[in-house]
Amino acid sequence: MQICLVGGAVRDQLLGIQSQDRDWVVVGATEKEMIVQGFRPVGRDFPVFIHPNTGEEYALARTERKSGHGYAGFTFFASPDVSLEEDLARRDLTINAMAQLPSGEIIDPFSGQKDLQDKVLRHVSSAFSEDPLRVLRVARFAAQFHHLGFQVATDTMSLMREISASGELGFLSAERVAQEFEKALCSQHPLVFLDILKQCNALDCLFSEFSRLDLEPLSPSMLRLKILNPAPELSFALLCQAISELQEVNTASLIQDLCLRIKMPNRYRDLARQFVRFYSFMSDFAQLSPQQKLTIIKELRLLKEPNTLPELISLYLSRDPQMTHEDFESLQRLLQRIRALSPQSFMTKGLTGAELGKAIEAAQLDICALDTKYT
């Protein structure tokens, strides 16, 4: 039995990056031998085991054969006879097809180290085109490593275009698409993800909502946002706001449909909706009537979700570099005064139910009226 560290952990180590996960491959072992040693089996499609102490994943060396459509359309074969090189050969990119022995020696049958040095994202073999998910993975790696200067190899881009033309992208599950999208949104350069998909003709199929965006002018805003707040939900909201500037687009419906289609978490949907609304009224906030101010504040749930306002401010500042945090001080003071209203002070007057609600709203409107008067 031979156990090797494989994939991203080896790549990140060579790049000097701290890896989030470590994956292991086991050569020359059977499922029974793994269980006897205390490993817990979890894989259904192929034998994957959880280490009894570390909780890390250990997979038996395996080969694969295309047997259907999409990411799951493969038949896997795991056997003690499968070599380490055969296992590495089924991986997507050369920089992910390396292994490290316990001695520290790097096993690199496909020149992944050279591609790391040359900063190239290159497929391992022609079998790359059998898995449509790899289009998304390459685009995501391009986004993650863009700051290091990585580029997609020309021949790999050609294979990605072939996959796009084949119709195989349509068989990807929404969950896998969302997973890769979220990882790209976490990177420093999520627009690179969309740009690579556009270059290989995959954007219309996977994210048609973004296909009309002019990504280059949006890049400075995204870079500013990543400095202000790198959370992936904010990057998604920024993209949706940019779409809203295409006037003929119903942004609320678009955000709803997109998040439902690729199963994005509700947090992404809600923040995107809030920012599109926030951005549209903020420049004219001082001129709004007290009722309009209160209505919008409630629509944005700024009273119930106080942590949302700093996120919305970061998004606004990324889009308008002429604005500063000081420009939002009036709104912040207004919210503080409204939040300071105590329902108990009204209840002591004997108000309950609908009457209590009306009294609180009237007091909130009075605060908004004072804000309008002194703005």
C-alpha cells in the first residue's frame, strides 16, 4: 500500500499557498484493507474513505470511462492494480496532476511543475473534453490564480470551446455550477471567471444573465470592492447591479430567476436585491419625502438587519469612487434615531396591536421629517 498527497494540496505547496484541503490517494489497496485499518467508507460512485483520526479523504487509485452525459456520466474502476500515474492521468489540469510521496518526492508525470513555472493552465490529456465541469473549473482556477499571472493554454481553450459546442454543459447540475461560481466569487478576480467562460462560448449557456455585461469597465469597481469587503455575496450583488444599468432588464426578476436556476443561497439573492434598490435611491435620498425614506428603509430591512448597511455602503463606494463614508453619515444617524425608539414607551400609554404599530410608525415618520428638514 502506498499513500500519496495529491492534487491541489501539492500544487498550492509548490506555489507557496496555504491549502484549505488535503486529498490523498491510496495505491495498491482494497476496500476491505482500508476498513480493517479503521477508515470509514463514504463514497458511492467510487471508494472514498475518511481517516479515523484526521477526518481527511483518502481515495483508492482509480481509472474512469465516459459512460453518460455530464459530470456524473462516468464509470470508475478502482483496483490495487491501478498505478499512481494512471490515477493522475484522469485529472483535469497538469498542475493538479501531481503527487507527493511520504519521502517528500514529487511525482509529476505530466510536467505540472513546468506549467506552474510558466503560469499555464493546461489539460492533462484529450480526456479533458469528456467532463463538462472542467470548463467551469478552468475558469475558476483562472480567476483564483490571475493575480499570479496564470493564463489558459491555447489548446486547452480549444477543448473548452468544443465542450461548449457539444451541448454537454446543459447536463451539469445546478449545484455544481453554483459551487464553482461561489469559489470564483471568493477569488480576487471573479470577473476573470466570466471572461474565460465568454471566451470559450460557455457564458450564454451557464450564465446568460451576464452575457451582455461589458466586463472591462466593471473591473475597477470589483477591485475596489475586494479591498473594502471580499465577501462573495457582495461580488455577486455588484454584478447584479451592473446588469440593472441595462435599462430594459427587469433586474428583480432576473436575480430571482438566476438564483433559483443555479440554486444560489438566499443570502446572495437578498443582498443583490437590496443593493440594486439601495443604489437607485441613495443619490437622491436627501430629497425624498419622509414617507418615501421610511418605506425604502423598511424595504431594505435596514432596521431589522443592521449589519446590511455597511455591506451596502461598501458596494456603493466600489461603484462610485467619488463618494466616501462621510456621505452616508446622515443615513446612519437617521437609522440610529429610529432604532432608538422603544416600543415599551408606547405600551406604557396603553397602546397595543394596530394602535401600537401606527404610533410607532408615526414617530418614525416624525424622525424622517426632521431629517428632511435639516438635510
